[in-house]
Amino acid sequence: MYKVVFILIIERFKQIGGFILSFKHTLSIGLMLFALFFGAGNMIFPPLLGQAAGTNIWPAVLGFLMTGVGLPLLGITAIAISGGDLEKLASRVHPIFAIVFTIVLYLSIGPIFAIPRTGTVAFEIGAAPLLPTEIASSSMSLFIYTIIFFGLTLWLSLNPSKLVDSIGKILTPALLITIAILVVQAFINPMGPLSTPGEAYESAPFFKGFIEGYLTLDALAALVFGIVVINAVKEVGVTDYKKIASATIKAGVIAALGLMLVYISLAYLGATSPSVVGNVDNGGQILSKSAAYYYGAAGNIVLGLAITLACLTTSVGLVTSCSEYFHKIWPKFSYRQYAVIISIISMLIANVGLTQLINLSLPVLLVIYPIAITMVFLAFLNNFFNGSRYVYIGGVIGTALVSVWDGLVYSGIAGEKVKQILSVLLPLYNEGVGWIVPALIGIAIGYLFSFKEKKQQKIQKYKKVS
């Protein structure tokens, strides 16, 4: 009898949106989000930063955490408080901009660039070192591997309601265990003393680490993964907007804590590695040689497993997010059909090769990344300026004036003369964040327009009353 009453009460809470997410569910969703964020690039960049920073590791890591962890958490929070998806946030600028920007972002970190990269990175770092050289260098090997990799991605993505179980409860613990096996020895038995800081980390290690955090691309991924987390929260019966937002933010905090601990560990591993590994230009080499130093041949197997799991979880999350979004805006195809199409396209593009993919993606990312950051910060200030569209438009235009030119310069369309001019005119341009000042100017101009419009509305209202 009591059991029946309890079930009826729970069902009633679900109906009115009053269902409270348990800590167990919140933890599972948080672990899922951590795994979705944590791709192979996230494993490669911290060790390289640690080795280059040397004795200046801690300020460098702090800067890296600001952008590699802080911005993704802000992104998830911005999506949660602004209505649940990127398009709603971008529509505060303009409805047409929202559609165009959202599609470009989903394609960029979806089937055109980011998803294919998970397959190529998993092969080149996780599988190729374990294969004979002649086999690893064969294009057929990459082709066969990507068929298997994206086939597994598709299988996991076809059941989005099981995403929390398959990633949050299974893949994430396995990923964390493999990472722990790699880094625990770095603290117990360091390979050597901290090295002398490289030139880039000698004078301003915090700011250099801050810029390096951009490379994780997780601030963009946060705008995409937000919908995955929100849907996972809804799956357990939460329907109230405020409770969904609260649960999403809590899951974001759990993911952020996990990322922070892993980044610190991997950076320390890199900082203690030069005496054994030597100074290298690739974080993957640091991980590979460190694994071999501590565990021999078995170390490379453990590393390969960690890289593969990291790539796989990110790939599943991106395929799921992209499929759900494109099904929403064009429901002619089902979610399952989109998942199949995106997986196939990603598999084909992955065979272009990792270097080519990075070169193709960087100009686009240089354009959209600063715009995304600007919108995220404006989402938190939304109440301060009453959500005025002028402020969003001003901020985005100010940011885009610089970010678009950066993309054109990198792609070779615009010459180096443009870069030289901007480096003289714009503060912080040489540090890679020259868009900040124009964004602030655009926001200020937008605020003045909104203030003027509000004043005119008050005058008109007063005239009607009188």
C-alpha cells in the first residue's frame, strides 16, 4: 500500500515538474558531461603546457584552467539559463543570425571538423603506435579503423536515452582509471625535477596558459553539449525549467572538477618529463614516452585505451547533439537517420588526415570562437541591460570585425599586412585576444542605443498618459 502511494506521489511530482534529481543521477550526468568534454586534445595539451612551463607550471595551469575549465562551465550555465539551447541564446542577437551561427557551429564541431578529428586522433595516437610501421602508415589501415570507430560511435548514439548509462556509468570510470594509471606514478615517482620555463612561459605564464586553454575548444562544445545534459535531466522526470537549469549547472560543476583534476595531473606529468622524454613539440609524444618509461610496452596499450575512450566519448556526444539539433530544425529526417548520415560523413572526412583537418578547421574556429565567448558572457549580464538586442548586436559586431579578419589572415585570403596593422591598432592582438576591446566598445555602443530607446519609450508613454 505504502509503495503504491509513494509511486503515485513520484508520478505526480513528475507531472508538475517538481521531481528532484537525486545525487546519484546528478553524478552520473556530471560524469557523462566530463567524458563528452574530455577528448584526445584535452589529454595532449596539458602535458605539453607543463613541459614548456617548467617551474612556472602553477600560474600557467591556473590560466589554462580559466579557459579550459571555466569557460566550458560558463557555457553550460549560459545555455541552462537562456532557454536550453544555443539557438535561443543566439536569437538574442537576431533570428537569422541565430540560425546561421548555430548551423555553422554545429557543422564545425560536428561532421566537418571535430567528429572526424576524434577518429583520426584515436588512430594516430591510440592505434598506430601499436602497429608495425608499414601497416600504420597505410591509408587502408586508417580507413578500416575509422569504419570500426564510427560504427561503434553510431551504435552508442542510436540510443540517446541510454547515453547516461553507457557513458556516465561505464565509459567514464574506465577513462578515469586509465588516466589514473598513467599519472599516479608521476606524483609517486617523478621522472625528474621541474625544468626551466620555455621562452613563452618565462615572463607571463598565466596569460600564456590562458590562451592555450582555447585549444581544448570546450567552450564551443559546451554550447552543443548543453542540450544533451538537459535531455538527460528530462529523462529522469524533471520538467520544471528552474530545476532543469539547476541540475544542468550542478552536472557542469561535477564535470569541471573532473577536468580540473585531470589537467593538473597531466600538466605535472609533462613538467617532470624533460629529463626522460626530452623537449618535444607534441603532447602525444610526452604521454607515449612517459607511459613506456613507467610501464613498458603495457604503458602504450594503456595510453592507447585512454586515447580511444576519450575520442569515442566525445564523438558519441557530438553525433548525438548534432543529430538532435538537425532533426529539430529539419524533421524530414529522423534522429536515427541523422546519426547515420553524420557518422558516415565523419568517417569519410576523417580519412583526409589529422594535419589537413586541423589546417582546415582553424580559420573557421578563429572566427566563431570569440563570438561564442562574447555571447556567453552577455548571457550572464542579460538582466543588467534588460536583454537589449542592441547590446548583443554591438558585442557580436565588435568581436566579428576582428575574428573574421583573423580567420581570413590564417587561411591566406588576407595578407600579413592586415595582421601587422591590427597588431599596432588593437591592444592584446599579438596575444591572440585582440577582439576583446572592440567587443567591449560594441557592447558600450549597444548599451547607449538601448538606453536611448528606453528613454524615448518613456517619453512616448508619458505623452499618451498626458
